[in-house]
Amino acid sequence: MTTSNLAVAERDTFTPANEIDPRELRNTLGLFATGVTVVTAPGLDDKPVGITANSFSSLSLDPPLVLWSLALKSSNVALFKEGNPFAINILGAHHQELALQFARPVPDKFQNVEFETNTHGVPLLKGAQGHLECTVTFTQELGDHLLIVGRVDAIASEPCEPLLFYRGAFARLLSE
């Protein structure tokens, strides 16, 4: 028996989903390093919305689709209905403070933030290493989050060192 098969054989019992400790699950999921994004959208009363998210992934190249998820307890859930525009702003390593600003519950997350808006009124953060301008094509409530699938309508990029998130903290990419 190989080492990997032995490890699986020794672990022949699994914890039922309803018995998994949420803190242990969060810690284990935190072992998957992710990039950091700020999802932006037009808000109510011409007040833009921005949300730091690392729950972002590519879904399909043809058609071009991305997905991300938003906590159902978020006050912004209603903004992400099918047909509504949004953008994924992919952050660089120099954007740690920006990521924190959009993660905090502050009245004006765009205070002192440079951005421009596209033709749909979606804020695009200046200096982001990438923008994906999208339209919501599908949503589904799953667990305590809203899964949001967006069709990518336009892209722009200026690659730089990425901002990463690993084990509950920001991390840097080491290259030789």
C-alpha cells in the first residue's frame, strides 16, 4: 500500500457535515491561498458599493464567466440581481489598506479612494492590477451565502505583484 493510500485507509471515518466545527473548517479553508478583490457596483441613491472578497473564481472561458459569493447577512445582497452590473477589481500587493477599508463596516468605503465609473455606473478602482466588468447572470442562495455568477463584458489589466490572503492574513508571493 502506498503512503497516500495508507493515509486514506487509516482515515476511514469522516465527520458528518453537521458535526464539523465552523472554526476548524475556517482554519482548513484558510490553507488555500487566494487573491484579493474588491467587488464594486452602483448602489442606491448614486452611492457606490464596494466589498472586499477573496471568494472569487473563474468559471468558464467560453462563455466568459466568473463567480463569487456574498454573505446573506450583507446589506448589499439586493444589488446583485440577475441583469445588474458589477466589477471585480483584482488588487495588487500595494493595496492591503484598500482591501481593509472595503472590508470594514464604514459609512463611506470610497472616502479617499480614486476610481472612475464605467458606462453602467460601476466603480473601477484606479491602480488595480485587473478589472473584470460583469453582468449578473445567475444567483443562488447556498448555505449562508449568495452565489453570484457574472458574465464578463470587458476586461483590463496591468499586472503587478498580487495581494494574497492565506491563513487569515495578507501574504506576499516569494519568487526566486
